[in-house]
Amino acid sequence: MPKSKNRKNQKQKSVARTQKINAQQKSFQKKMSELMMKQIEEIRSQSSGETENQAGQDAGLVQSASEL
């Protein structure tokens, strides 16, 4: 049976395409996870700063109440 010229190297092309797509997905997932971790760290730093400010304000209220 003669070889088809229309589907020449189809398996290799398919494997290459699959590997390319998987590599793109992996790099996108890595990029998004790094971005998410960066945002989580920013939120943690903001929330820790807020709790320190609130603790300082609460201590000030306690002192002013005890003075009365």
C-alpha cells in the first residue's frame, strides 16, 4: 500500500503540539501561583500592620478609661 503524502509525520506533529501545549499550561500555572503567593504575602503584611495599629489603639483606650 502506498504511503500517504497528506498525513506525513502526523504522529510527530501531534506529539510536538501536545508537548507545546503542556509546556505553556505548566508555565502559566507557575506564573499564576507565583502571582497568587505574592498577593497573599501583601495581604498578610497589610493585615498584620492593621492588627498592630488596632492593638495600639485598644491599649490607648484602656489607658484613657483607667484614668477616668
